Amino acid sequence: MRRAIPVLAGLVLLVALLALADMSLNSYYLRILGLMGIYIVLTVSLNLPNGFTGDFSLGHAAFMAVGGYCAAVLTMPLVSKELLLTELPTWLQETVVPFPIATVAGGLLAALVALPVGLVVLRLRGHYLAVATIGLLIVVQGIATNWDSVTRGARGLSGLQPHTTLWWSFGWAVVTIFVVWRMAYSPFGRAMVSIRDDPLAAACRGVRVFRTRLVAFIVSAFFAGVGGSLLAHQITAVTPSTYSFDVTFLVIIMLVVGGMGSVTGSVIGAVIMTVVPVLLRDLERELDMVGTAQLVIAGALIAFMIFRRQGLMGTREFRLAGRFGPKASSPSPAPDQSQTPTSS
């Protein structure tokens, strides 16, 4: 019960701050805060395979696209479907799903796609896996560009309702943090970290290496699909370029800045890399110096990677009690399992 008190206090404080922001800020800053919540969802979820399991995936935007397009088609008004998607099946053309259900459906479809993809690409490790997941992104973008009857190709789907609010963004951010935290700091999480540190030793201790990596990959894909739906309904349109490699690269930067293998580090990295570019762009407009923001960010990132490559938090966690938690890289040994050890 004592451990729950700081968590409840933090949630109450978050609700109070969101309510204050909703009442006092204009639409521009509310949009930035909503985007911050979406990036927290994406960064924390990507930390599961990349930070805790040690699988360097670059295909996060592919699962965002799957979830975004799925939710967009389900929530699109009937009038827009009649005008833009005349070749849809009749049952889908006459169906409009509430935004929360459509968002969950987008996440589930992304997880369903991740299952066969993971069975194939997770046979690889390291830079081979990174290249394979980039290939997945290219395939998904190709399908989105050429499947005119569902995606309208490069024109995309427009006229979506702006369902993504400050509350939905941060509500899903809280859910993502809770799920990833519970997974990471559990016997399953210790298995993930042991696979990251030494997959052969983990297999010898009875950890089912491939299954653990696959579960982390699928859960990460689910929340990526949710993030894709949130993003689509914030900008009220979805095109293949909405989910480009640039999105994945930005989320990777947030993850590296905060610290791979740290949930709170992922949150800090997402907040910093959402707020700092906005402040620099505002300063750039005041000084009338075009391109300054990009140069400053690039220089800061280079210096960051040289002098603080482990990220701000490293593998540590910041507790609400005001102290740093234990290192995620040195958990207690993963429990033995009765199954036959398997290798990656």
C-alpha cells in the first residue's frame, strides 16, 4: 500500500497539470503537449525490444502505419467513405467505430502483423535485424502507396475527426508506462535483460529466448499501432509519408537521450526532444535565422553521444520517492523453467 501512495499522488498531480493546461493554453501548445504524450507512448514501447531485450528494431513506424490506417478507416465519417473509399467492402463502408475501440483495433492489428514478422526477422540479431526491420517499413509504405481502394495511395486519407486530445494522449502514455514497467520489472523482465546481456547463458538457465523476444516485439508493436492511431487523429489525416523512417529515427533519438533500458529515461527523452525543438524554432523565428534549430540540435546530439552515450538515465529508474532505482542491467537471475532451453 505504501508503494501505491507515490504512484497515486503522481497520477493526481498529472491530472491537475493536464486540467490546468487544458484551461489555460492555446491550441498550438495543446497540440505540442498532445504530441509529447504520443511520443512517450512510442518511446517507452520501443524500449521493450531495443532497451530491455537488446533487439535493435527500426520498424516502429511500420506498425504505426498499420494502426493509423486501421483506425482511420474505422472512424472515418460515412460521408467521407462514400466520397473517398467507394471500393471498400459494404460492411466496412457502412460502419463507423468509436475512437477508443478503433485505437485498440489498430493496436491489435499491428500486433497481429508483428507475429509472423517477428517469427521471421527475430531469427536475426544486431545490424541484420535492423536492416530487416527497415525492409518491413519499406514494404508497409509500398502497400500503403499502392493499395488505392483502402489507403487512396499517396493521397492518403483526409477529413478525419480530431479525436486525439490531451487526455487521450497522456491516458495512453500512462497505460504504456504501466504495462512496460510491469513487464520490465518482473520475472519476464529479468529474462529479457538476461537475453540482452548474454542470450546463450540465458538459454542455459532455461529462459525461452526466442519466445521472450517475440512477446516483447509484439507488445511493442501493439503500442506502436496505438501511437499511429493517436497521431493520425491529431493531424486529422494519414498518408504514407506520415509514417516515414524519420519518425522512427526521432523516436530512437528520444530513446538514446533518455537511456535505453530505463522506462523513466524514455519518458524524459521524449519530453526533452519534443520541447527543445519547439523552443529553438520559436527562437529561430525571433532571430530570423533559418536553419539554426537543426544545427543546434544536431551539434547537441553529437556532443551527447560523445560524452554521455549511455543516456541521461542509463539503465537506472527515477522513483517517485525521490531516488534512483536499481540498475536494470543487474537484476537477480532469471528463474529456471522446465522447458527445454532454446537459442535465438
